[in-house]
Amino acid sequence: MPTVKDIPGPYRFYFYSIDSEEPAHVHVKRDKDHCKFWLEPVSLAKNSGFKPKELGDIRKIIVSNFIKIMEAWDEHFGELDGSEN
């Protein structure tokens, strides 16, 4: 599971390689809680355990790190399909 590096805070932002056929998104985990956000537009796709306020905080982190997350997505999934990004 590739992790998006250098995003401060208690969350891990990552991708599953098997998700290459889906639109760009990021998974987020803290302890036992996890969620998935679509990236264009940034919106909640799934949630398991996070409270609404924390989801709002996570969304703000995604928005403020959007370019970094998209670059990580493109780098990882570009490698999987052999394209150069």
C-alpha cells in the first residue's frame, strides 16, 4: 500500500494498487477508523468509525495537500500501467 508522504498529523493517507480502475481517491486511517475520499471533487466515499467533525478535518487536510496527493496517485498508478507521468 503506497503511502502519501509528508502529510503532518495523526492520519495515514494511502492507496490500494488494486484500485487503479477507480477514479482518483485516497484512503485515510487512524487507529481502527478508516475512510475513503474521492479526489475530484473532494468528497467522502466511505467511512468506518470517524465522527463528522473529524471527517471535516480530514477533508481540509486533503484539500490543503491536494497537489501532493494527486502527484502521489499519478506517480503510483502511472508506474502500474507503464505510462510516464
